[in-house]
Amino acid sequence: MFMPTRRPPLCIPNMSVNHPPPRHGCIYRSSREGPFLRESDGRVFNAQNDVYYLPADDVEFDRLALQHRIHYHILGSLYPGGDLVDRILAPEWGVEKAVLDVGCGACHWAVEMALKFPHVHVIGVDLAPRTNIPEQPPNLRLEFDDANLGFPHYHGCFDVIHCRSIVTVGIHDRDQFFQEMERCLRPGGIIIVIDGEMPTLNHNRQRIPPAPMDGNYPQTRGWMARIMFEASQDFAARGASPIFYDIAGVLFQSLVATGAFFNPVIQLMYLPLGPWPVGNTEAETRWIQQLGEMMRQNGLEFTRSLRPTLKHRGFSDEDVDKMLFGAEREMLDLSVWMYTRWVYIYAVKPR
Ligand SMILES: C[S@@+](CC[C@H](N)C(=O)[O-])C[C@H]1O[C@@H](n2cnc3c(N)ncnc32)[C@H](O)[C@@H]1O
């Protein structure tokens, strides 16, 4: 079980229309001011826990917008298991449907779900969600909360639970987290998990050795790999659970260990960090190179977001500059062909 002591979550309802009341006691806030954010190295971070150490500011929200487009480009949809989600969320007489987006971040997914399913309540929960969303849909509510504390007030409440890029970076006990998400799902509900592995892979999909710190670009390569290695060490030291290998197997095991998800469906993807791969047809090449370009832009911004993490690891500004310079060059001049491995999983809770 999760820790019994917890603060009540803080909710940001959309006040423009009559919103359904929360199912538990909430303190309502209309802004992100207050004890939720703090500054470091010129960036803004959540102040609720020390486990998650990526920024929560407009620059990061723009990066998350791009990452959202990347997933849409890959899936051609807002979620894997498309028909299933559509059927689960189809309107039913006398039944209120609800979606939870855990670690909703800049809320792109939550907003689009709320627009696509106007009859469904969408709840976005995050340590520091974006709250200045223009025209927040009336059926979307945001909450400040820490998923590591569990959501006992939400047991049996949701038809769809979406966990994208949170499990490996913000959760300290994956098994406990999935058990809790299973309790929050209604029978027949679906959990969707999307996440990436930390190591950088070469074009043969083998791990790239991190560059030695006494090297320099272009004499030594592997700077992106070095940054990802150092960041994952820092995430792990903070109590998060980054995944270093076999992300599909690790997440599959955790889901199955709940005893409720018997057959998680998995799609493993190798996403290029740059427009270097060539497909079998022109259309395939166009698709994969568009993806590679978006991943490169995302990678460039992501590595910059890691500056405070790298400094927290004990590196000087000079060393961080050297790593960032090397990683940027590797992505910009395509001197290293890189992939990162991502997984898309969904599983249904039996009725
Ligand atoms: C990489 S972002 C992904 C955001 C969004 N899911 C997306 O895919 O665009 C991870 C988000 O998870 C949130 N997060 C991390 N740990 C969390 C926790 N323990 N509880 C709630 N949110 C958390 C962060 O604040 C951040 O907004």
C-alpha cells in the first residue's frame, strides 16, 4: 500500500462552465503561483518532490508539444489500441465516463482528449501542470498532485488511464504505481503506458558507449550517450526508476505483476535522433525522416533541459558545455546515427 499520509490534491477546475464536482476534498487554486514551483539555473521546476528534475516552464512545455506531435506521428492517433479506447469511451446512457492523464505536463494529450470526447470527464494530474491553457475545455480539470503518494480517492473511477513519459522519470516504485493505477481503473478500463529507455543506440541498435570526459568532439564521439548516462544516474539517485535495457519486458512484467493485466499489448519502436534513416519507399523515407527531424529538435531541447541535472551530478559549467556541444554536433551534423528505444503498451482490466 501507499503511504497513508498525504496532502489533499490541489485542483484547478475550469471555471467557465458548471464543472462536475471533484470526487474528493480539493483546495481550488486558479494559478500556479505558490509553493509548487522553484527556480534553479534559470529554469523553473516543480517544488513538490525531488524525484522529478526536468523543468516545468514554457520552454519545456514547447518541447512537450513537439514530443506530443512525435507520438501522434508514430501512432496516427492519440493512443495505441485505437478502436478499443473509442469503444470504451463511447457514450452510454446513464454512465459517466472518465479519463486520467497521470503526469499530464503541458496537457496537450489531456486537452485533445477532452475535445475529442466532450461527454467524458478528463482529469490531468501533475506535480506542476501547465495551467495557462488557452480555452481549457470545460470537461478538463487539472490537479497538482504526486502520483508517488497514490490516488486512494480515485479508486474505481476511470475508464482510461494514460501514463506517458512519467513512469521512468517520476515514479519511485513502478510495481506499486501500476497496482495503484489498476485500483483507479474501472473493470473493463484500459491503461496506456508510453515511455523511453535512457541509453542511446547506434544504427545497429546496439548501445553507444559514453564518450570519456577527457575527450573532445570531434576526436571522441558518444556525447549524447554520455549525457543520457549521467542523467539516468542522477534520476536513479533521486529515487526515480529509469530503465536501462529491455523496456518492453520490464514494463510488461510490472503490469502483469498487478495480477489484473493478463495480456498487455506492446509495440516497440526505434526512434531516430535525426533524419538519417532511409525507408523502402519514398513515402517511408519521408515519414521516417520527418520523425527523425522532430526527434532531433526534441533531443536538442531535451539535452539543454538536462543542464541542472548534469550540474547536480557534480559537473562544472565547462564540462556541461562540452557535453552539450558534443551531443548537439552529433545530432546536427549526423556524425553519429542514433536511435532511442520507446515502447507503447496498453492493457485492459478484466470485467
Ligand atoms: C516528460 S513529462 C511528460 C508530460 C506528458 N505526459 C506528455 O507526454 O507530454 C513528465 C511529466 O510528469 C510529471 N511528473 C513526474 N513525476 C510525477 C509524479 N510523481 N506525480 C505527478 N506528476 C509527475 C512531470 O511534472 C512532467 O510534467
